[in-house]
Amino acid sequence: MADHTEDVIENRSAPVIEPGHTFGSVTDKISSIVLTRPTSTGWFIGFGVGFLLTMMMLFAIGYLVVKGTGIWGITIPIGWGFAIVNFVWWIGIGHAGTLISAILLLLRQSWRNSINRFAEAMTLFAVSAAGIFPLIHTGRPWLAYWMFPYPNTMNYWPQFRSPLIWDVFAVSTYFTISLLFWFIGLVPDLATLRDRSTNRVAQIIYGMLALGWRGSARHWHRYESAYLLLAGLATPLVLSVHTVVSFDFAIGIVPGWHTTIFPPYFVAGAIYSGFAMVLMLAIPIRKLYSLEDFITDRHLQNSAKVMLATGWIVAYGYGIEAFMGWYSGNRNDAFLLWNRLHGPYAPLYWSLLICNIGIPQVLWIRKLRTCPIGLFLVSLVILIGMWLERFVIVVMSLHRDFLTSSWGMYYPTRWDWMTYIGTIGMFLTAMFLFVRILPMISIFEMRTLLPEAEVKPE
Amino acid sequence: MDYANQKKKAEDVCPGKKLDRATVEAQLAQTKGPEYWRSLEELAGTPEFQEMLHREFPKGASEWVDSFSRRGFLQLMGASLAMAGMTGCTKLPLEPIVPYVKQPEEVVPGRPMFYATATTLSGYASPVLVESHLGRPTKIEGNDKHPASLGGTDIFAQASILGMYDPDRSQTIIKRGDVNSWAQFVKEIKGPLAVQKGLGGAGIRILTPTISSPTLADQLRAFLKVYPQAKWHVYEPVNRDNVLEGAKLAFGQPVETRYELSKADVIVSLDADFLYAGFPGNTRYIRDFAKRRNPDAPMSRFYAIESTPTSTGAKADHRLPMRASAVERVARVLGANGKEAFSSLSESFFEPMIGDLQSQRGSSVVVVGDHQSPVVHALAHLVNEQLGNIGQTVFYTDPVDANPVNQTESLRDLVADMRSGKVDLLVIMGGNPAYDAPADLGFADALKSSNISLRIHHGLYQNETSEYCHWHVNESHSLEAWSDGRAYDGTVSIVQPLIAPLYNGKSAHELVSALLGIGDATGFDIVRAYWQKQHPGADFEAFWRKSLHDGWVEGTTYSEKTPIRTATPEKATNTTPPSDSNSLEINFRRDPSIYDGQFANNGWLQELPKPMTKLTWDNAVLVGPKMAVREHLATEDMVTLELGGRKITAPVWIQAGHPDNSVTVYLGYGRTRAGRVGTGAGFDVYPLRTTSALWIASGGKLSKAGGTYKLASTQGYQTMDTPDGAPPRPLVREASLEEYRKEPKFAQEGQPPKELTLYPGYDYAKQDYAWGMAIDLNACVGCNNCIIACQSENNIAVVGKEQVVLGRHMHWLRVDAYYQGDRDNPKAFFQPVPCMQCENAPCELVCPVGATVHSSEGLNDMIYNRCIGTRYCSNNCPYKVRRFNFLLFQDWTTSQYKMMRNPDVSVRSRGVMEKCTYCVQRINERRIDAERADEKIKDDGTLQTACQQSCPAGAIIFGNINDPNSRVSKLKAQDRNYGLLADLNTRPRTTYLAEIRNPKPELTPERG
Amino acid sequence: MKTTPIYGMMAEFDSASDLVAAARKTNEAGYKKIDAYSPFPVEELAEAIGFHKNGVPLVTLIGALIGGLCGYFMQYWFAVDSYPINVGGRPYHSWPAFIVVTFEMTILFGGIAAVFGMLALNGLPMPYHPVFNVPRFAMASKDRFFLIVFSTDPKYSPTGTRQFLESLGPRSISEVPS
């Protein structure tokens, strides 16, 4: 590690792939993780923990369905609690993947090639985790399908003026597109695994998933343009998703929700937390599978820079909110600001500022931007901070609104916590399975990064 | 009706379809006496019965969320089906009962019938109409023709319907803990009575609560004729001894005092809570008081001197908190006709008050609280006389109490006799002395330890008293039995049953006649026989029918009399113990919700927020802010309250406007045998209450006991100014009469114009109707009636303390109480908040499934079936009037509740949002009538929401705002009219009329 | 021995550059029915084998348009025609509120069209293909590059084509049985 750091300091950008690799070595190194290498005990421990937490979540959800949402801390006036907080948090995390694979692709940021694959996977799992909450937070989850426009005997349809319906469409679209994007990216690598696996069963499974890909020039040509188009569609999509999520609040009249700054700063916040999560995954993985050659300090550094930038956009958002509380002259907004700074939940607001604005400033230090441990910790802080931000927005706005007679307090119950931690477990479980059975780095895109991929004009 | 229908109907009202009451009763019919019980156990062994139990039990049986919650108990009432299961089916009373015209007299399925009857509280009858669906009483309403009601009711009358269906009510006759039968009882008391016959009844004592029923009084007197040596004792914890003694002091005879507040220009209250349930005549007084609070007509002025904050004092133009013992001095000053210098009384308050009284001779009134000492009452009589109010605003009649004795003394004598073994046969009819008798008498000990050979308890519940009695006879509820009673003005109402006794209970009349040896006389015969005596002659049948129909007996109203004042109370010596101002004073007061404890098992009343504290399910030690600071007390701190060596421990509630160095405790809590709902709720303060100081005790000690106790208040934050120090939010808009006259439109500041919108609004003018509501904050006295009425009309669930603590109470209509200004004597405001039915409803916009949408008539409809429970609508409702079923709050199992519910309102299940609908079921009923008659719904007062109907003040007006001549339109046209949070442009259909106070101009109110 | 029909003649190369050069020469030599296989996308290859037209963008555009229009008119029909009802005093046709879903539907349909359009045009999935019969072809998904002349090409002749391919200096040449 250390020599890398030196090397980074004298030349501005570390390479995106360590020299000395060939098509073969790249292919072997990545596919071996799936095909040949023995599964480490570390993997089993991690997977086991994740699995147990998942079971805990399922139990909590089961009890919820039996008893009702009353087992949570929510009440009147705080009708939304952990469920929505976690939903927004997870969706936000889910933004990095598509962002990396789509936007960076369009921006021709070739360094993305080694992290986009598992970033996309992370997106899928995060969105799945997020998707659980809107479903179970309803009073009658078994009827949640009424939110979809399907012909029914009631001849009655969803109410398309409601941001919740927009959510349903945005999130399901986002999930579908991300899934396609991820799978299409996988196809050529699945072909590689098909051709390289010695195990008959694996050959058949990978073979079916590879759809008979054979790398024909015609196929590659269409493939590339489809991939680009998909990226072009996913880019506005990824920006729209969190915008729509922010509408859940911005459309409402609750002081603290009803504000136009939300869309941009929700999106920025999403990318912020998304990259934090990418780093928290990338750093241990590259250590665990010694992939430092492919996920180099250059990647850590760039991600850190993105976080720094988005962090400041978020900070700007907080600033504007506070400013408006004072400038608007609106009694309710003014009180909201006061309540955040001095109210019963004030400690949370202060720690949010520290986590999202204060601590991340250490990323200005280049040494730290390439120090995995440091980055890991900063990312953790940011993820906590972003969760707190959502708590502040959802709960602190609701608990004291217009009528002083109807003010209340919100205290999460053990069931709230079990469900939340459970989804983290589910996310980890999925991640562990993914790195074990699929190439976590895009092999064919790595090949294109090699010098020998250049076609020399004769 | 064909068999299928009958079967269907039976199944609607019967629990367990496999095993219903009919079959069970059939099996029990053959058995009687002790076998009755055994066979029931055998029956319990049968698989059907097990199956039935299992159908009822699991719900809540293993509750994780709120184990042992009172809500849990409410649900577990299904478990009481061992009895309840057998009472599922309704039977009409056998005797002819007479409906109150409004409907054809034949039962039309689906159409309710109304019957006039009365409910009694401490002897005072409140006339009511009872709505009955196919023989099941479901709703209590005021009797609009009766002078004591004029359509209004009080909370206890409203809630009596739940009391009637309470599955915890005593359901059988008990002998020494075993189920027994009436026949057996009648047989077994013959012996002892025969013995007593010889002694002239020397060993017989009958203890009753206050009785105004002419029939019952007549029966008891008859009994005393037969047993001349027997004694009839009367005791109620909330008695009017002081009133009685005061009258004797002034006139040498007991009199009933009645006030005519509609004629009073100046009202002075000496610690009187005359605008809240429990004060005789409160329903009528509220109406009369409200009538004189219209700022556009000559407005009365109200001075209140209070020893503890009450909803009455909250309405005062000038309020002065004062320790109860100090009030006597004020009375003396008034009695001395202002001649005596009011030394040490704050001049700024009394100078003008006395000035007003003097200038309004004949049109002023001084009202005294029941708990004030006799001298104060006597002085008040004197003052009213001096001011020439007698015959103008103050009237005297014979006492309503059929046996006006000093109840405390009466009970003292009884206990003495019990101790000295003079008592052989003790009959306790109603009441619960073992729980609520003054502590120093030690009634309970006397009861259990003494050698009384036969103790009989007759009551609605097996309670702390029945525990110590050989026999317990289960009483029939006043909605199940024939009786009669007098309203505060003496008018007699015949109490007619709406349903045959659910548990074959026996009324007091039947018990007494059994004591007289006539075991099988029915209440009907007894009551009718009595009135036949009073009204002999051929036209009795007509007279009887008319009395039942109208709800009162013609010509029974007491004529006023002018008693001669014999004594000079101003000379009378001080009766309240001289308490130096630095010794702690303890006020004992009836509880605003559960009275003296007799309503402890009534979930509606337990969960009814008390008017000033908004506390539910508990009582607390109310402490003034000054004292709290001095003693370093915080709300919910546990404290020990000590008085004459007796101690209780209870939590503190810091109450703004409470006088310093004095605390208030409410009676009625800490019951040990109330039932599933009431047992264990709150803290018993009777142990501190002694005969020497029933109401006001000085020399108390208060010390921190350590620890805290969670209190369930439905309104955590009770002021309109926010902690950030911003100016108060204009939620309740208020001005003095002067300011109002100067600037009549002051309330409409910041109301957006109709055209302020981005898109075309809906044109409701095209419709026949556009429903709207106006609430006159000036008239509203915070009496809480509307809440219970709404709960009863709309099948609103009781959720229990734990859920209230979480803020999940379900009241569709709440009454917000706000304090403003000086904490030691703040202004207080009440604001009833139903759904605003906004035209631009924020809740509708955000519902993803369109479960709440707008009707063409402007109602904000809630479609329970469509709701999936995202709660987004509640978040987006600025008024927070939406209520969510976080858990299964409704009791779906207990058969009694199935019978009680309003069949026109769907019962909401888990996971759906619910809210005020402007009683849409009532609108539609009237609409159907109108359409059948091919006409429009008339604004003739027949269409009233439940809250409006029960409001004694007439503060809530609902109607068609498309009709410019409707009452609601006229009110909305007034200058005082404003919409709550209208600046959000929600365009609420419910609007408020700003509150106007009438303080004496030269007297700058110390309340800012 | 029984001779199976021939699918084509396949030449194996070491680098992308060789493959591109070879492909270009073959194409210029008049072979039209040819194809090339590489382990990663090689931009120049497509036009080297004379492949130009690409339908994917058009398919995507059509998909996106259909999605958008369906999205908007679905909402319009629900709110204005099928079940018009007063929601919070808003007009039936609250077009600003309908934009979001319209947008999402556009993206969704566009994306699906792009992916499945691409697969369809590529004739995928196709688990079996004659080229897989060549054992060395497994390397095509790792680090080898292949050029094939289909037997359906008019200029194709077992001997002539083999000679021609040899002239390109491949690593190996093999016949592809179909």
C-alpha cells in the first residue's frame, strides 16, 4: 500500500489498472474469484451475519402484518417514521450505481470500468431494500397493489396527483432499467464464465444466462449502441428518481417539506451517500480479494472527490433552508428553524451537520483520500449523517406543525430498529452472494483498458 | 317476517353462531339455584363452547405491543362471553313503551325510533331522547321540548349508553360469591324480615344515594310505615350538604335554588362550576349563559372566583384564582353590601365587581359552588336578596332531593349503629360506600367486621362494597328499567326502558317491593300504580301516554316559593376552619369525567380529556405554577400528599391558573373493583377525605415521593405562543367587546380572497346543498358533550391509556384548550375541532388510491374500503383531525358492543384512516326523507350533526351554505367569522366565530 | 466417414489489430458473407467487415414515444373520462401532476425497447451456434480473435478460401461444421 501512496503523491493520477496485465491475466484473475478460488471463511461469516439479520427482518415484518403498523413508534401527528426515513436513505444509496455506470460512461470516465459492475449490483440491492418500506408501511400492505393502475371491477384508478404514485412509477422504472443495464453488462462476461467453467452445471447455468453470446462484430456494434442509449436514458432517470422522492415532501404543505430546494439537494445527497456506500464496499472487497490492481487508489481518490463536491451541494441545501426560515418571514418556517436548532430533537440536527458538513472536510487532504481506512470511516460517518438528514426532514417537520394543540413526539420501537437493521442484513446477504457467483468487475470492459486493445493502424 | 330474515337478524345480533344465547338459555332453563352455575361449567366443557371461547380469546391475548393495556382489556372483553355470549339478542320490554313522535310508531327496519326518558345523576334527572334501532338503544340525545334540556345533554347522560352495554356490569345475583337467583333471594329474606317485623324493624337500615324518584321515595316511606323502627340513611360522596345547611341557615328550611341566567346581566360565581356536567341544571344554565354571550346583543358580564381552574372559570370576563377557604371572606364582604372594606382582597377586582352588582340590581346573580361552606351559601342568599334578584334571576323551590338530610351525618349515624351492633339487616341500594365513604368513618371496616347478620348490596356492578355483603342483587340500568325522577326544576320524567334487562337485573323499585314482601311486582306496575294514585280518573291512560311521550309529567314542575329569611348569616360564625395562608389547602372535587367513581368503568368517559388538563385515564394532584417552582415540582413527579396522618401518593400536574399554596385532587379513581376498564386507573384520594373536611381541607403536607408517573394528556402543548418567542399563532381569535365594536372585522385579518387561486375552483353553487358548519367560540363552554356524542354516533373506538400516551386517541372531534398570558391566572380558550371539510383539501391531493375525495356537496369523503393506510393524508392535514387505526382498536367480538353500535356507520378496522364526516349518515337519512316527499331538505333543525344536537350551548351550527337564509349562512356572514389557518387557502367549510369577552372597560383585566 | 455440411471457414488471430486488418482485406477481396469475433468491442471491426446499418436507436425512439404517449393518456383517461372526481379542488385534467409519470413511462419503455430490440436484432438468445463446434473458439471470450467466411458466400470454395485466409497469416485455420 505505502509505495502506492508515494507514487500517487508525485504523479497526480494513479493508473486505473496496474501495468503488466494482459487479456488473459485480467480474465483469469477476475473469473477465478467465481470459478476456481475456494470460498474464504470471511465470506461465510459475512454471509451468515447478513442472513441472520435478514431473518430478523422477516420476523419483524411478519409480526407487523399480524398486529399492524401500531407496533412502530409512528402516531398522529408523526404519521411517517423509520419506514420512510429508511426508504429515502436506501434509494439515495441506490443512486451511485447507475450514476457511475451511466453518467461516467457518457463522460468517458474510463476509470469507472472497474467499479461500475458492483456499483450497479449495489444499486439493485439498495433499491430492493428501499422498495420494502413503502409496501410494509401501509396500514394494509396486502392491498398495496391498489397503487398500480390495473383494470378492476371497482372501475377505480390510482390518484395520479399523489406523489406516492409518482414514487411507485419512478422507483419501479428505476429498478427495471438498472436491472437491464446490469444484466446487459453481464452478458459478455457470462459468456466468458460459460467458456471457462469446468463444472457442467455451472456451464449450463452461465450458458443460459449468456444467451449464446459469441462476440460477433455485428453484435458488439448493436450492443455498444444499446448500452450507450441505455446510459443516455438512465442518466435523466437517476436524476429524476430522487427528485420524485423529494416531491413526497415538497408537494406537502408541512413546514420543512414545502420547499423548492428539495429536488437538487436530494439528488446531491443521494450521490453523496451512494459513493460513500460504494467505498465502504470497494475498500474491504479489494482487500479481501486482493484486487488492488483493478480498484486502484485512483478510484478511491475520484470517489472521494465526488463526495466532497456533492457534500458541498448538500451543505448549500441546508444553508438555503435555514436562510429561508429567516428570510421568508413565514412564522411556521421560522419556528421550524428554531425547532431544529433548539427543539427536542436538536441534538440530531447538530450531529447531522457534523456528519455531513463537518467531518467530510478532511477529504481535502490528499493523503487521506488515498488512505482506505480513513475513507472507510469517513464514508461511514456520511452514511449516518445522510440517515439523520432524512430523520430530520421526515420526523422533525411533522412533530410540530401548524396547530400547537396537535404537537407530538416520536420514539422508534424495537420493531422499527429490527426492520431497519434487517434491511442492512438483506443488502449484505445479496452483496455476498453477488461477489461469489458473478464477476464483480466487468471483465470485457477491463480488457478494453489494456494498451493491447488499441487497434494499430497499419 | 319470514324465517330466513329472522335467522339473519338473530345472527346479526348474536355472537357465536354455533352456540347462541337462545340455546344456552334453553339448556340453563331446566336448571336453577346452585345447579345453575354447575351446569354452566359443564356447558363450558362442551366443544362448541370451547370453540366459541377460542373465537373470542386469541385477540390481544398475547399482546406484545401493549400488554396489559387498558385497550387490551377492552378487547379482551370478548373473554367475558361466558356471560356476554348469552346476552347477544335483544328483546323489547314486554310493557308498552311510547315513542317520541318523529317517526311512525311502527318499527320500520332501518329507521330508528326515538323514546323520551331520563337518566339520573345524584338524584337529578336529565331528560333525554334515546335513539333505538330495532329495539336496541344506540344513542342518547337531549329532549328539545324539555325545559331542563332544550335539546342539550351532559356527558354522563351521553355516556350512559355505554354504561348500559358494559359487559362488566353485574350479571347475576350473588350469594356469598356464588351465583344465585332472584326467587331464592326473595325466599331467603322473608325470614329475617319476619324477625324484624316483631322488633318493628329496629334492626333494619337502608342506605340509598340521593333519591328524587317520587315512586321510590313513596315505596321507602311505605316500608318505613311497616317497619317504624327501621332507618333510611342517605349518602353520596358528591353530596349537597353544604347547600342544604346553607339554606337552613338562611331560611330554616331546605330549599332548591334555581337561577335564570338568561336574565342576568352580571354573574358572580363564588367557586361555582355551574357550566359543567354534575352541577344541577347545568345543561339549561349553559344554554341561558350562552344566549347572553352574543356580542351583537346586550352581553352579560361574568366574574369568576375560583379555587381550582374549571371550564366555567375559563369563560369568565374576569377571573380571580383564590384558595377555597378565602372565598368565605369575599361572601362576607358582599353580604355586608360592600360596606365592609375588602381589606387584603385585591381591590382592582372587587371594586368594579361590586359596582356592577349594585348597578344591576334585579338582573344580577351570585352563584355558589356546592362545596363552599354553608355560611357562603347563606350569605349568597342574603346578597341575592339584597340585590333584589329573588324572583328575577334567582328562584327558590322545594328540594328535588326526596329525603333532604345531611348525608354526612346520616352516614355517621349509620356507621355508629353498625359498630354498636344495632344493625341486623343492612340494605345498600346503589352507591359504593365501602370505597367512597369519608375515611374517618371507616365504613368498610364497620361493614365487614360488624356483626350485621344480613348485608344486601344492590347495584350495577359488583364493587368494593358488594365484596362485603352476603347478597348482591344486580341492578337494572336506567335504560332497562321503569322509574321516574325529578329534573333540577322539579319536573318529573317517567323513565321508560328501551330494552328488557340484559342480565335480568332488578330495579330499586322491585327490590323495595320485594322487601315489602311482594317479590314479583314489576317496575312497570309499581311506577304506574304510583302515578295512578297521583292522577286518578278516567283520563289516566291518556295522561300516562302523554307523560311517556313527552318525557315529563305535566304540572309537576315545582312552583317557586319565597321563603322568609329567618337568620342573619352575616352574623353566623366562621364555619370553614381558619386556615392560615401558608398551610397547604387540599380541594376535593368530583372528577370532570368519572364523577365520584361510579363511571370508572366507562371507557368513553375514562378516555374523555378533562376540560382544562386534557388528562385521560388518570387523576393527578393539580398544583399551581408558583407552588411548583417553590417546591421544585415538575409535571408527572410522584408526590406524597399527607393530611391528618393519612397519606396518598399521586403524580403532579402543573395547572396554570391554580391558586398558590393549594392543590386540587379529583375523586373517583384508584378503584380496586371497578371492572376491566376502571380497575387500577388513577389514584384513590378518598383516604384523605374526612367528614370534617369533605371538600376543603387545610393543613395538608406535600412532599416529593421520588420517581415519575406517565400521564396521558391528549394535548401536550397548551398555548398558542410557540417556544421560539414568536407572537402567538392566531388560532383562537379573541377581542374585548370594546375592541370588537371598534373593529368588527378584526377576526378576518389574513383571510385570503376567494379568487386567490391558480386554477378554476369548483362551482358548488350549482348544487342543491353545500354543507358547512360554524362554531361560535363565544358560546362554547368546553363541556365536552360533543366529543362523547360524536363517539357514540360514529362508533369511535376507545384505545386505552398506553395508546393515548402515544397520541393515538381516535376522537373525531376534539376540544383544544389554550392558555394565554400570566401562568398564575391565564386567559383560557376552548376550540372544538372537527374536520374542516376543506374545499381545497390537502389530504385528498396526496392520497395515492383516491380513498379520500370530495363530494359534489363539498364534503371531504373518506372511503374506508379503499384506504390502504399510507397516512400521507394525516401528515398533510394542517388541522390533524384525521385518526388512524394503528392497531385493531375496535372490539369486534363483544356482543354487547355489537348491539350498541350505530348501524348507519361502518365500523372501521385495522389500518385505515378515519375522520369526521359531518355525520353524513344523518344527512343522507334526511335526504331520503326529503326526496320521498319530493322536496329539499329544510333548514328546520331536523338535520343536525351529533355534536350540534348534544351541544347545550348551541355553539355548533351545521347546515346548507348554499341557502343564504340558513342559520349557518347567517352566522358565516357575521364579522366574527374566520377560518382556521385559512391563510393556507384550504378554504375550510368549518369556520369559527371569534371569541368576544366583556371585561369592565375601566378595569384593565390583569389577564392582559 | 460421413461428411457434415460446412458452415464456414474460420481463422484465428492474436490481436485486435491483426483481426481488423484481416477482416478489411477479406472484405476488399470480395467476400461479403463474413463475420469477426472478439472478446471485447472493437470499434473498427464493424465497418471492416462492411456492417453499417444499425436499427437499435430507431427501435429505442419508437419505444420511448409509445411509453410517453401511453403514460400521459392513461392518466388523462383515468382522471377526465373514466372516473372524473373532485380531488382537493383540483381540475380533472391536472396536467402538471401528470408529467412525472409520463416521463417515467418514456424512460421505461425506451430502455426496454433498447435492450430487447438489440437482442432481437442480434438474434439472441441463441444457445447453439455452429461456431461453438470449433474447440478453440472458447478462447473468443478470453483473448483470441476470429474471422469467419460463411459457406453461403458466392466466392466461397473450400480450397480457395483456405488459401486466401492463410495469406492473412492467421494463427490457425479450421473448418466450421454446421
